[in-house]
Amino acid sequence: MNVNIQTVRFDADSKLIDHVNKKITKIENFHDRITKIDVYLKLDNVVHQIKDKVAEIRVKVPRHEFFVKHTSKSFEASFDSALESIISQIKKTKQKQAA
């Protein structure tokens, strides 16, 4: 499994990268044929004073691609809710395939 973490318009500190790396391994429990995971952490509304933190997760498996985007006031919250959503997408797809 190849994990790629990219930050857009800012430099992530090691705590944030560690948080993402530690949590992203949970996806392996739900699908055993994951080939690539892309995580994008972005600052939105840079022109204004309020900066929303956006987390996007793209998971590639053979014949499927899952994508989720979440926004909140912290990267950890955005990433955690995006991770929950992508896990539920993977579960639903596996249930449909099993049926």
C-alpha cells in the first residue's frame, strides 16, 4: 500500500503528519487490496481571515476509487471525519460485492 500525504498552501508539522499516518492504517482493516492512498491537506479561504482546513482522502483499489472531502476548523477534525466517511464507503461497497 502506497500512502502519499500532500499539504497545499502550508507546511505541516510532524504532529499532524504522525496523526494522519497513525490513523490511515485503519483503512487496511476494511479492504485488503488497497493499492494507493492519497491524503491532501489544504487551507481554504486564504484571502479572508478565517481559514478552513480541508482534508481530502482518495483510496484506490482494483476496479474502484473512493474519494471524500471534509472541511472544519482543524486539520485533525477534518481528517478524522473524512476517514470515517471513506471507511463507510469501503464497507458499503464490500457488502454490495458480497451480496
